[in-house]
Amino acid sequence: MFKRIDTVFFPVRNLDAAIGWYSKHLGLTLRWKAEGYACFDLAETPLTLVEKGSAFTPVTDASFNFYAADIDSVYATLKAAGITVDDEIAAPPGVRFFGFHDLDGNRLEVCWWPEQ
């Protein structure tokens, strides 16, 4: 019935500020911007930011995670940029992950597992 997830929508307070932050700190490339929306290229599933303005409420539980082949490098890069990251990378059996927060306080997560 379905071929893939087309995009993931994610709320932000101010679209222009978020575009700058996601571009600078996460290295994402803007695909397009329209009234209240901005879409970033992110492999197979783009990330679309949705401006909520005064109706914004931070996401406190990660809605998705970014996969990183070198999670230690990503962790160090975000931390060096002054971004709020978890105290350490969690390592339950078979996976490693950590959380961090964007400029609006939204929780995001990064994970790694041995790819086949």
C-alpha cells in the first residue's frame, strides 16, 4: 500500500531561526521553503519544519532519531558547539544513542548500531 514515509514534520517556534540552526549545527541542506514550512534534504526521508509561533510547545520525547555512522564524532561536535546534549551516550545491547535539544528546546536523538 505505502512505498515510504514521505517526510517527517517537526514543530519550531520561528522558522527562519530554525532554518539557520538546523543548517549550521546539523549540516542539513534546505530543499525548499514556503509559508510556514521549510524542508531539508535528509537521505530518503526529508525533515520538514513547521512554524508554530505562539502556539509552539517543545517536543519532550523524541519523535524520530538521526542515524550516525560515527556517533562519537557527532556527540563531540554538538557538545563543542554548546548544544545541550545528554551527559553520555547510552549503550544498551546492540545500539548506542544520545539526546540533544534544538534552539527551541525540542528533544532530538542520534543513534548508531552495527549496520550489516
